[in-house]
Amino acid sequence: MRAMRMNRRLAAAGVLLLLLPAGCRRMTEAEALEAAREDIRREMQPEIDRRQREIEDLKRRIAEARARIAEREARRKGSPAR
């Protein structure tokens, strides 16, 4: 699904680059590809930022869970045997 959206966006960016006014200096293929990549990067940045925040939140939650587990294990080892 994301790949299709990405391909559509790349195609749209490519079409836009082809529709540049005739009076403009022509871009090389490499310049056109780089411009399209930049457009996509700018468009995708909010999603990338959101995912990075989600990853950081998950890392924090994992660290908290590990600390709780370690604390539980320490209490279990420190308590007298039944």
C-alpha cells in the first residue's frame, strides 16, 4: 500500500517536472530525480517524524517494563523461601 502511494507520488513528481515551462533551463535526468526525491522526502517527513516518536515511546515502555521485571526478580530473590 505504501509502495503504491510512493510510486504514485514519484510519478506525480515526475510529471510535474516534465511540465516545467519551456523557457526554463532543462534539468538533467539526475537533477530531475533528485528534485523528485526531495519532494517525496518533504512530503513524507511528517510520517517519518511520527514513526520516530512512536519508536521512542516503545523503547521507553520496554525500558520501564524491563525495570519492573528486574525489580520483581530482585524482590523474589530477596524474599525468604516458602
